[in-house]
Amino acid sequence: MESPDDGSKTFKLLKSNMEGFEEKGLSKWTQNIFELKINFAYTDPHKEQTKNALSEPTPHVIWESNPISFTENRINWSYTGEISWKNSENYANTFSGIEFYTVNEHDVLGRPSYLQGKLVGTVLIGDSFYVVSAVSKFKRR
């Protein structure tokens, strides 16, 4: 979290959901002659819970990118999405920002297979917004 604690209920909601959160999920990348983008990405909130029935609920994040800019060793994109809060708390939100990565590995076809970088964004909850950042990585299966 980059934003300071403003003492609000929405800040506490965001902090309790995102502090220590690891987004693990799947993404669908598509490319045509005009663009490369992530059409759909999401976390699986039940994946960790099925490993341990006593674990705490986790938020569910769903997002998509705008067209991706890339070179052989760099990939960047902007994204928009939303967070479904753990414990089914009902606060509408918009999650948007940018991600930038260094390509650390390529697969045998020359495609990026391991990316490391950073996410910077904002989460708009009602009429409040908060700045967030995170270290991020993608690994192609």
C-alpha cells in the first residue's frame, strides 16, 4: 500500500484484503497483426482454500490489459479490473494502473516465459481512491 491510512472503513477493507495478498491465477493472452493483449486474467480464490480448509478467505481479482508494448527484453501494459472482497463484502471498486516487466527467460520458441517487474495502480472504492504497488512476476506454463 502506498496510500497512508486515512482511518476510513474503505481503507481498512482494502488493507485487510490486499496486505500480504499473492495473486495466483491464470491469464489468457491473445495476439493478432495489430496488437498483443491480456484478454482475461483472474485469481482463483478457492485454490489456496482447497489446500487447507481452515485457511482464511482470499479476495478474487479479475482484470484485462490494454494493448501491450514490448521488446525482446521489456513488456509493459496498463490494466483495468475489479476486486471481489474476501468474506463477500459488498463494495464496488475499480482497479487500474500500469505494469512493467523485464523478460528474464524465453521458451524454446523465443516467447517470453518468465517476467519480473512491478505493478503500480489505484483502487477506487466509492468516492475514495488509494494507490497500491507490488512486485510482480509472470511464468508461462
